[in-house]
Amino acid sequence: MPTLQHCVAAAVLVAGLGSSARAAELVDFDEFSERFQGAASFVSGPLSFSSDSGYLGVEIVAPANGADNGTPYLVDARGSFGFARSDGQAFVLDSFDIGQSWFTSAPTASVTVSYDRVGGGTTSETLTLTHDFSSFARGLAVTAVHFDLTDGSLGGGYVALDNITISAVPEPATWASFALGLAALGAARRRRPG
């Protein structure tokens, strides 16, 4: 008969397996050493980026006012752009940093972000951008993310995007094992005298 210690150890092991399956990957564009602009698409790390404006680029350091964290970041203007895994797999969008680049003098702007959810459907939100990067944690299981820049508040400005953290979508078996471990832990606690 399993003891409470055995059940706790099993639950910790299963939780550890689940977290290792969700090892995070960071896309920070730091592999780029030179500024470029005018691309319709490009790949950075596990993600493929595309733009309908054909003006994707990587800025190394902003030369004037605008979002700048001292490291390379993605920029795009007008229209829309998005990203997905290059291998077509679903992923968890853990977090990203976003702001206005130095190309616009407007103090704030907004962008609509749409998330293609695993299993179907789309969720969207409108984010307010400033000339500083803001971090957004999401934890959404998605197949793609889209940024709609057609909002007039951006004017001729650009979106700056950096530090995209993604992880693998947990396998159903991992969740089932974790649930069984928790159930065993609960059963052991109920049997404990006292």
C-alpha cells in the first residue's frame, strides 16, 4: 500500500515531467547582428514570421524616441503580421514584449492581437502600445498569433515585438498522469489516521 511519502514523490515526479515537457523557448532576435527591413517573411528560432505589408524587419537599436531595450527586436508597419511555429505544431504562447517603435511620435497607439486557439476558434484583444516595451503573459495554447495594425492610432508608426516565450502544449497523457498522481495523493491523505 503506498504511503503518503510515496504518493507525494509520485506527484512531484509527474509534475516535473509535465514541466520538462513545457521547457520554454525564447525568441529574442539576438541572432541578428545587422538591421534589415522590407521582408515579407523570415524565421527566428522556432518561429516563422510573415507580413502582408512586406515590411518586416529587425531593428538593432532604435536611433531615436521609441521602444528600445538595447537588443534586436522585430518591427512591422501597417497592415498585419503574425507568427507560428515553423514546423506547424501548436504551442503555448507564454509571454511577449510589445511597444511602438521609434518611427512614430504618437504617445500611444493600439494594436489588435488575435490568437488562433488549439482546437479551433479565435480569441482577440486590443493592446495599448507606448514608446516603452510592455510585457504580456498569456499562457494560451495556440497555432498562430496575428497583429492587426490597421488601427488609425498607429498612424505611420510601427510595432516593436521582442522576447517571445513559447513552450510545448502539454500532452493529454501528461495531464492524465498528473491527475492520477493527485488522486492518489488525496486517497492517501484520507486513509491517514488522525
